[in-house]
Amino acid sequence: MGSILFSCQTFTTVGYGRVNPTGFATNIVAAVESLSGLMAFAIATGLLYGRFSSAKADLVFSDNAVIAPYKNINALMFRVAHSKKHVLNNVDAQVILSMNVDEGQGSIRRFFPLKLELSTINFLSLTWTIVHPIDENSPLYGVDENALAAGNAEIMLLLKGFDDTFSQDVHKRSSYKYHEIVWGAKYVSLLNDVQNGVTILDLSRIGEYNKVELNAIALQVK
């Protein structure tokens, strides 16, 4: 029992001094245990610090993207919200359309950046509906549901923002396959009635939408 207690004291570098090693072999064992103890606690401290101090983007995305009326055309839209109380600053969004394109010599996977109505916002405290107008310069112009399905299309989204709490940049990725895009829909409002002077934001409804009619002008195929 005394040897076990001495090993514990040595491993934890406490060293109460009640017993001490004698002889070369026992001193070597005590030295190895002491160094192992220091290294073990250093590694554990680093792992715990890295686990709990690293910033994480707690962003919630809508389950589906929608094709909705937008001004006198239509637009691809998806909604995102920050689920924590603190605010993300300088949030930047990048959206890419990935789909197979037949270029005469077989199908090739191509990537098309989608221009957004607003690609950067200073503060993300509530929700943000990201909008890509489907105008004549859009890769989605003249494309319908069948074309997206035939090309195995996927909309990829990357968000980057600055978290003041940790003073770090945070990143979040998401994507929507062609079957996760709802044509002719518009998101419902997440803001409920004010209670005691506070507006309630219901994030459980972030993906809810109502069916609407699309603008016919953007349905014309080039």
C-alpha cells in the first residue's frame, strides 16, 4: 500500500516527503512517473482548453431552400439564424451551385458562384434570408425542377463571421440538394407577438413556408 501511495504522490508531483525512493532503480521509476505526471496534466489541460475555448458557429438553417417571387422576377432563398444570445459580426455568405452539365463530350460537374442580393451583414442577431435573384445573369435563369434533378444539382453555402465572445472567426457550411428546393414558396415570419416588451423569435419555425405563385417572367427558358 505504501508503494501505491508513493506512486500516486509522485505521479501527481505532490511529493509529501513521507517516503522517498532509495537506490538507482527506484529513483529512475520515480523520475519517469514525475515526468509522466507533468506531461499527462499538461496534455489534459490543453485538450480541455481547446475543447471549451474554441468558438463555434451556432447557426440554424432552414430545412429547405425555396424559389419565391422577388420584385418582378423570382429568387432562390434560404434562411439562417444564430441560436445563441450573443451577436455575430461581419457575417459573410458565399453560395455556389454545383451540377452536372452536358458539354457534348459527356457530363461534367461544374460549379457556379451565385450572386447574392446582400452577401455581407454587419450584425446577425435575428434571422437572415439569403437571396439570389434569378435574373438573366443567373445560372438558374430558365432552369426548372427537372433540369436541376437531371443535373443532380446542389446549392452549397458557406457562412463566415466574427464572434466577439471568443474574438475568433467562425465558419459554418450547409447545402441543399435539388429535392430540398421548394418551388413556389415563401417563408413565414418567425416573429411572434411582443410579450412584456420583448419580441419572441420562434426558431422552431425557421423552415416553415407557404405556397405562392411564381412570377411568370422568370419561368421563360432562354
